[in-house]
Amino acid sequence: MSLAIRTYTHDKAAPLKSGGETLFKALGHPLVAPLAAALIGRLAQAGSVAFYDPDGHLESFDALYPLASVRSAGFFVQRVEELGRSFRGATAQPIDTIASSGATTILLASFDGARHAAQIRHFLPQGAELIDFDAIKLPGELLSNAQRYLDPTNFATNFALLLEDGGTHTRIVGTNYWGGYGAAEPALWLRLYDGNGAELVTWTETLPGPNAGWALDSAEIRNRFKLGAFEGSLFIHAIRIKGHGVVKYGVDLYDSDGRDLSATHDANAWPADFYAGLPAPAAGERVRLWVQNSHPVPIPASGIGLARMGSDEIAWHDHEIAPFACEAIDVQTLLPELAWPDQIEIHAGRHFVRPRYVIDYGDAELGIRRKRIAHANVERTDLEPDPLLARLPQLGRGFLLPFPVLPHAEFTTEILPTPMARGQRDLPVALDVFAADGRKVAERFLGKLDRADSIAVAINDVLNGAAQALAPHGYGHAELRYDFRDGGGGDGWLHAIARYRRGKDGAAAETSFGSHLYNLAVVYRDEPQSYTGAPPGLTTRLFLRLGGTRADTLCHLIYPASKDWHPQSTTQLNLFDGQARQIATRDVKIACGGSHFFQARSTFTEDDLARAGEHGYVQVRDPTCRLFGFQGLINQASGFSLDHMFGF
């Protein structure tokens, strides 16, 4: 049973109106929980309470803060279309009949209470007290828009997983893009919880100037606040912001000796019913799914389940997870019969944000154990296959899912298509491989895969061992795309896991992501997507964090094109220091359908990188085309990481 809160709206008729809900964030904020408890206590002592729900907020409140202890005098609504609705056994009545309820108290379930109260006050029972959601509002200093409480900029919140056990550390990195939109004094309000959901520390982190870089390092946090080891959730609330109501960040997982490096990114702040793209363990691996309870209410026993993709048999996690607690669920304990490339569907019930998983792997006999981190993805419940996709020549090659083929002499590349919509019964796909200069050097039709199929494809097999096809650069990229030759359906929500392994030491990394339409002038639904404004998105602004003195930074930029576009990109790699002062720039030309792999230390001078400092970053900018990028850290000792990039 899913938690009865609205987290994300998908509008099929108007995709641009789709987006994350704000109400559940306003209700579930850590500072609201004690205020809500006090409100319920007050109502429980108030005699009979009539519930008035003009904005449709009451059920979400009740899901997080149950009103079972409150004696009901009736349930009232404003919209006549809602007559017949029920709440805690009471059937909805029109608000103009509330006088007959005899209620001593009215709970007006609205953050715009004054407006609604003015309309109905003359209908209220004589002497009744009116209470609205002003009682559970955040302090004004945490708000970005005081005029509209449920404005998305007031609740730019997210969760990060922080692992700090002495040997493993986590670093969260981002930029102050809100300052670039005109925010004068933005900051991060932060609360760190341990694994049991107990508050460890709360503080406010001042952000640097507009577009400047910031970082939160678990080792530094531990030292600053004199904490012990912890594995828990960091709640992030960006305050006093403008222009962008989403908290985006990159994540680096690293160990003290530099052997382990791994990366992922922000958690996608809207809890979903289902997630997919969780791999089963390969031989010698242990896969743990980190569940971060994202609400002030416990996840009940059997509230979370795992199933083999395509199966209706669900293995349920059999005990409760406390509010704001996190827990690592060993996949093998629930699904012991599964092994890579089997993939797992997560029945999440809207209890937590997009989860991370950590894979422990390595050679136990040699005493080499490593970790790598990645994330599952939201499995859509609103999508059905669109028969138009098989007959829209205006879309050219259509939806593309591009991923790097890293330098072939050093790395192996493997791809696993992953169903990512509940309505998807089959997956008709093909794989194209391109050299860096845009030449297609190999292709393979993978078939009309069944939902239950889990087929991992090694790029070396697609190339038939002919690595020279990628000459002279030795690297390239591949694109997963729809291929309807044998029928089947597509919904535009094509996803896959890309897994990489370095041959000399067995270090591995993986990342998962979805398809888009790239670089064509026509629009289908909300594609090609744009970071700023309406589609088509035909420009690039990507964030590339630097490794500082710990490691070099690698980047793989891909220029995918659903139809022919500009023959070459006009890409700039702009190096900034931690205060967003530009240090250097490099011009790059990428062939349409091609890619460009580079490392920071061979692209910028040692002096440039020293001036950029520990919080420096690179902005990848192109005004002529939409690029897709991957970033990571690499050192010669043994570690490397890889994850797809984000823009803002």
C-alpha cells in the first residue's frame, strides 16, 4: 500500500505542466513534524472537530500525521464535484452546511487559510474556533517567497546519503546556481540523521557567490561537529533562493587511501511507487539497497518489497524503518536465487526518494575489496506505449540513449537495457556503436525483449573483437534506440545500466540513465528537453566537478543526433575557481554523432588547475547543440568513477 501523498504529477495532455508536488515537502519537512504533533494534540483536546478541505490537502496531512485521535464532527468541501468523498468514515458535505455540525473547532486544511476563512466565517457554528495550517508553517527566515507558501522555491529540498565509517567517505558537490538567477544570500539548511533516524546535527551552510562551487564532505562534517562514525541521511533545504526549485548535486564516494572512487548524483526529490534498474549481484559481489525514509512517519513492516523484473512474486522487507532513518537491505537476503544480469523492481510505496545501491566487490583471496555506488530510477506508472513512435519519420532515429565506450585498450563496456515503466510489456531495441569522429562502426538488433528478459551486452562482442574500428582515438560511444522491425511498443522512457571495468586492476563503475530526443527542431511531447525554457533543448550547459589534489577528472562528451544537425559542435570547456572566476577556456569540436574523451590534467595546465583550487569546476557550454556528458574521477593507484552529468 502506497503512502497516500501526491509527490509528482504527470500531465499527459500538457507535459510541460508535469512536475514535482510541493505539498508533501511542506508537510514532511523535519521542522514541521513537532508542530504537527502539537496541532494534533490541540485538536484531540478540542471536543468535536469539523474538517474543511478546500485545497485537497487533508488526506496528505493525515497520511503523515494520523488524525485518528481527533473526534470528527464531519467533513466539508468547497467543490461540489467532491461531494461523496469520504475522510475517516465521514462523507463530504458542502461547506455552507457546516453550522449544523455542532463542531467546537474547525480544522481548515490550507496554507491559504485567511482567504478561505473570510469566505466561510459566517457559516461556522456559534463560538467555534478556526485553526488553519498557519500552525505548521516554517519560520519566515527559511522561505524564499513569503507571498506564496507552497511556491516550489520555498521547498527546494532533497536527501543525500552520507557514509562516513572511517575508511569510506562521501563528498557532496554543487554550485550556487540560484545566485546566477539573482538570489542575494542563498544558503543550505542542513540536518544530518544517523541510521536510526536520530538527529546528529543541524546547521546552516552559507553558499559562496553566484555560480560558485560548494562541497559538503562527510569527513570534514565529522571533525567539525566532533561526531563518531555514521551512515545516515543528510536533509538539504536550499533557502533564500530564486529561479530553480530543485537541489542538484554530485556525489563522490572515496576511501582514505584513494583506492576506491565511485560517483552518483542527486536523489530525485519526489518519492515514487516503484523504482527499477537495481542489478542483482554478480559472482563475488554483494548488492545493498540503501533505503532512506524520506518522511516523518515510519515505513511499516512489509512496506517495501523487491521482485525480479517481470515477476509478480514480491519478497517483502519484514521490519519497520523509523522516520528519517536509513537502512541497507542486502538484495541476496530477499532474492537469493537472482544473479547478474537479473534486474530487480523495487516496490517503494512513495516512502523514499530515488535510492542508491552500493556494490561490494573484489578479490577476497587477495584481500582486495572495493565499493561502487549508483542509483535506481523512477519507474513510471503513467506511461503506455505510443504506437506513433513506430511511424514518425519526423523524429529521425528517434529516442536515443547514448553512453561512452571508454578507451578500449583500458576499459570494458557492458550495457543492460532496463524496463522503466509499469505499462511496458516488451522492449524492441537495437544498439549502434560509433567511433569518436561520428562513424557508425557496428550495430546489433537486440530483439523485441520481454519485460522479464535481462540481457547484458558487451560492446566488445558487438565489435566482434575489432577494437581497431575505434581508431585512431581508441574510444567512442554507443546508442541504444528503438527498433520496431519485429513489432513491440515504445514509450520514450528507454533506460539502461552501463557498467565499466578497468582491466589492469578490476576497478568498476556503473551508471544508469534514460533516453531523449537529441538535436532536432521539431518537438514531440516535452522533447528535446531543455534545462531552461520550453523544448526543443538545443544548447548545453553541464557541470563538471574537479577532483582537486585527490584525483584527476575524466569526462566523456557525446554529441547524439536524432537527425542530422550541425556537422561539428562549438563546445567550450570553461574552467572556474571556487568563486566562479573564470581561469581558462578550451575550444572543442565534436563531430555530429561523435564524442570527445578528456582528462582535466591533460586539458588544462597545472597552474590553471592550481588556481581553480579544491572547489573549482568546469562548465561545458555549447550554444548550438545538446550534448550528453559523463564525468568521473581517476587516479593511477587503482580507482576510477563514472556517472552522467547534470545541468542547471
